[in-house]
Amino acid sequence: MNIAIPLYPRFTALDAVGPYTVLAFAPGCTVTFVAAEPGPVLDDRGSLSLAATASYEDLPAPDVVVVPGGPGTIEALSDAELLGWIARAHERTRWTTSVCSGSFLLGAAGLLKGRRATTHWGWLAQLAGFGAEPVSERVVVDGKVVTAAGVSSGIDMALTLLAAMRDEETAQAVQLAIEYDPRPPFDAGSPKTAPAGLTDRAMALID
């Protein structure tokens, strides 16, 4: 099972690394970071880079695509090479997925028309502009397209995907191996539960 995660400038690291960690632990899965050209790609904080070890041309037909999001999504929406690769790869994938604002890149590649999809809560309604039906859920599966909400939900998405790709026991074994047993100290991970007035401050951190 060949899994490709495309990197572009100012992606959010956990969007890529969360699913990578889940899927790289799974037996029989090979995860490759790809970009227009092999080499380091800087994240949205400007202090961490991941190395793409292959180009889009090197991996034209992966079994699975996982598109991360991040502030760089805005510029990436005009990246014809990236969008073209996503669209062509999708024709032969078993699963095409995204995390956070990576769903906008799926939309720009023409993959969300008529589909239910999600993204970060701050931009959820804007998915309708790509012909999608915005859904306020952590992970949304519509056919072979799987979208995840903001950042940390990429881990949930990857476990959901792994259960579908293999079986629930494999996904559970990976969850246990990485000790994914979240117990956050605050109930502020959703605008539905966060204290009043916190959404603006949270969005300012992202912007």
C-alpha cells in the first residue's frame, strides 16, 4: 500500500505527521512525502521542515493520497502542478484524503462536487464554494474521499482509514502502539465547548 503525502510551503506539520505516524506504523504500508522537487519543505511556523523524498512525477499513482492543510493552502490553490497531480492521482487511488484546509485543495482539484466534506471549523462554510456539502464532523467519509477537520483530527482520520484499508484490529493495534489515548486538560477543542470569546483569539493564532 503506497501512501503519498504532498508537501507545499507553509503546510501545518501535524496535518502531515499525525497521519504519517499512524500509517507508517501499519504493516504493509509505505508512506512517502512528495513535492514538486525532492528536498526540504518549510512548515507554517517557519522553524520545522520535512524532506520530500520523491517528486510528483516519481509517484504518479499512489494507492492513498493524504493532503495536509495549513496557511500555505491559499498560495497552493494556485499551484497547478500540485492540483494536477492530486486530480490525476485520484483517478487511480483507493482513497483520497485531506486534513484541515487540505480539503480546499481537493476541492480546487475538482474532487468535492456533490460530496460531503469537512475542514477546520473556521472555514467550514467555505467548502460550499467547491460544490461540497460542508459537514461539521471530525472525520467524513464519502465514497473514496475522506476529509478530516482541523489539525489533530488527522490522527482520527488515519485510524479510520486504516480500519477501512485493513481491519479494525490493525487500526486498534496501531492506536495502542502510539498510545493515542487523548485526555486534554481543557474542554476547549471545539467552538461548541470553548469559552466565549476564544474563537477570535484562536483564529488569530492561525492567521
